[in-house]
Amino acid sequence: MTKIIAITNQKGGVGKTTTSVNLAASLAATKRKVLLIDMDPQGNATMGSGIQKTQVENSVNELLLKHATAPEVIVPTEVGYDVMPANGSLTTSEVRLLQLVGREYTLKLGLKEIRNQYDYMLIDCPPSLNILTVNALVAAHSVLIPMQCEYYALEGLASLLQTIDKLVDVANSELYIEGLLRTMYDGRNTLTRDVSSQLVHHFPDKVFSTVIPRNVRLAEAPSHGVPALVYDKASQGAASYLALAAELVRRNKKAKQ
């Protein structure tokens, strides 16, 4: 059965899209069949996967507005996984969905046709709590939260967890936290270490052992339209996301036992 993971954080600049793209590539490298769904109108996950967002025939926008089916939206890539691309037209869905009854279930229903064709579906969410993010959280089985180890990140996390709890109550009772991922990690920084320790203390079973370091190759890869694993597979950033993929697979196997 397909595992659907929403990758989200209401705070921007925490490595959300970087995680979406590089985790997709790393899971694909372990021979898993992966679909990356770009739910952000900026289309950065689309571009980071080597797809020109302005040239796609169909995007997630068409899926949400029921102008295209899921198979018609999917674009194969040369980096090992498939993509449901996004571009600025997704803002149209954001407006129109607000006028619909059952609007929060639109993505979930749109994915039903391909639900068992992948091992993992990863949803890259916009950096805000809007109807697109709600759709992603309702469609997902779990939530992966990338976050920097800084003071304001803890406040943002508390707000996000409250939002998830509300959605569990009203729209997706099976949704749970897949894990908290420490990104842009610099172990030399005292505040980073302190916040990291607090996270592990308060969420001992949810914080991934893998940390994603600040890494030049991770920052450079999007401009080349490829994940770090393709851009420089020997880089520390690429190795970290491979480790994350392995940890995620192990967790899921353990949960099924």
C-alpha cells in the first residue's frame, strides 16, 4: 500500500522543498517507486526535479479543478521519481476550492485512481496553512516536519501541531506525525544543540536520528534542476538524505510488524 507523507512547516526557509526533492530521490535510489506532488504555487519542487514549470501541459491545478486525471498530470523525470508539477496557476485552485463543499478532500479523491501504484507519495506543501496545505494533510497518512534548531522554530512547531490535532478531529482521524527532521544543522552552534536537545526531550519517538547539515551542494543543486544525489552524490547533503530515506523505510517496516 502506498504511504503518503505531507512535508510541511508553516514557517518558510526551513528546507521543506529541499527535503521533498532529496528524500524523493533517495527513496527512489533504494528502488522504491516514488511520486512527488508539488502543492506549492512557487513550483520549486517541480523546478528542482528538472521540470520547466511553465511548460507543463497539466499541473496539480488541473487535478484539483477536475480538468485532468492523476495519470494525465504525472510527469516522469530523469532523476528516478515521478512528479505532479505545480506552477502559478495553482493559485486559481486556492481561490476556487474555497467555494466548494468538501473542498478539503479534493486532492485525496484525485489521488484515488493511482493510490496503489507507488510505494511513497511525498507532498511538498506551501509554507502557510491554506486550503492547499489542508488538502495535503487530509490526503496524507503522516506528516514530516523539517525545522531548523532555533528558538522561533519551537513556537512555530507548537502552532503546527495544534493545527494537525484539529484536522485529526474533523477531517483525517488517521493522520499522525511521521517525524521531526532537523535541517540546516550546525553542531558547533550552542543554540542549535540546545534546541535539538529540547526536541529530543519533548518528542523522543518522533525526532529523526538523521540530521541534515548546512551544505553548499544542497544549496547549489536546485539551480541545476537536480537533487543533490544527482548533482554530487559524494556530498554530505546527499549522504544525509540517503540516511534519512533508510531511517524512514526502517521505521515503516517496524510499524507494520
